[in-house]
Amino acid sequence: MKTCTLFDFMAEMKPWLDREYIRNAYIDAKGNFVLQFLDGTRNVYAINDCSKQQIKKILLDLQHRGIHTVEL
């Protein structure tokens, strides 16, 4: 698991959006943001400087980009 700020998370995620590399995204039971990739890799992020509403907005943006999102 990687702990990061929202800004750092968005910067890290940006290149993957262009390649359609993400299989799905969700928030796990602990509130961590999880990205699962087409190659089977899974990255877990503890984003420490934002609200649940901001995280849900990221999920909605991913959904609008055609990435499958799951709400737990």
C-alpha cells in the first residue's frame, strides 16, 4: 500500500488513463483506493488529504472514461 496526497495520486494515475490500462477501480472496506490493472497488478493507495466525497468524484470520473468502478 502506498500513502500519498490526492495531488500525487492524480499525477501517478494520469499516464494510465491514456493507455486504458486500468481494469477497475474501487474503494475497499478500509477506505483505500484500489486500482486493478489488465495485467493482474493491483495497487492500493491510502490518500491522506481528502474527503470520501473527493474520492467518489475520482471514481465517477474514471467511470465516465469507460473504466469499470465498484462501490463497496
